[in-house]
Amino acid sequence: MNNISELHRLESKQKALKLLDKLVSTPRKTAKQSKNIPFFDFPDGPKYYHFVRGWEFAVPEWFHNRLGCKVGKETSRLQYEELTEKEKIMCKPDEKGMTSIARDIEFQSSAFCFKKNDVIKKTPAAYVLVDSEGNKNPIRIEGWPDKSTTYILVKDANEAVPAYTTIDRETKEKIHHKRYSGKVTFEFSQNDEIELKTLSQDEFIKFLIEG
């Protein structure tokens, strides 16, 4: 790995750790504020086989929901003519030709939810890419080391729940619920030795970033 790649890797780790700290301290009701601060930075790679750039472990793109990437609704006020034909059927313009429309958006939260039987490997080359003819080939991406036998196997897990607020039905008072960081129990296999570890979901992601 050259010095430029090493520098980019370090920058990606630092960026991810800062965002992790920010997400952990963000209440659920303001989680959508993080929608423009993606947790992911995918390098080029085969279709469906992109990995988070710069982390110590090769976390594949299909785990994006495990890392708290969620879909929610965002209401925008737009000119009626800006809507799709399907949206126009559901909405009516006001006297100014404007209308409010709720659209799905993808946003970053701290509702981390790695689950039992999830497997994460040390490098993309440890995963197998099956081409259109059924041939199996290791995935090689510039900047990543060659194939490694180091891997993580999740044995048990509870998902994290961001801090949030509810209203008591009787007293109408606000009840503030503290964040629950969840739990991940996993096998860490390295150099033919298997160690059982238990971390919170937050700590587990930090482990994936730093090693």
C-alpha cells in the first residue's frame, strides 16, 4: 500500500470515528440532520460488492442498514408542476400553485443493528464474487491487502436505540429516554485462534473501524 493510500485510509478512519461520536449523541428526533453526512465512503468495486473505504475490516455495502442507514419521510413544499405524475394524483395545488409532499429519504442514524450470523471479513479478497458464468473469484480492490483468514462471526446481538422523548398520556409530561447502545457478542478469529468478545453496538463499529 502506497503512502497516499495509507493517508486516505487514516483520514477515512478519523472521519468515521468523529461521525460515530456525533451519531451516538444525536437524539432520534434530530437524526435526519445527519442525512447529508454519510457514514459510508465506498471505493470503486464490482457491482453489489462495494466496501466502506479505509476501515480496518471490509464491511460490505449490503450491511448499510446495520450501520444505521434508514429510510424516513421528509415533507417539502414544492411547485405542483415539480411533482411526478403519481404524486400529482395524491396532491392538490393551493391558490399559489404550491403543495406539500412527503418523500422517502435515506438518512444516517445511530440505530446500529448488527445481527446474529453476520460475517465480516478482514479484506475484500476474502469474499467471493460469482460472475455471470458461475465462476468464483476473490475480490481485489486497490488499497486493500491480499486475502486474510481473519474474520468476525456475530453469535448474538441486541440492536441500539437512540435517545428519544415520549409524552406521558396522563400527565402530558415529557419523558426522556437515554440511549441504549445495544450489544454484540462475536467470535474474532485471527491466526487460527478464536476469541469470544462482547461489545456494545457502538464499540463494535469502532472495532470495525480501528481493529
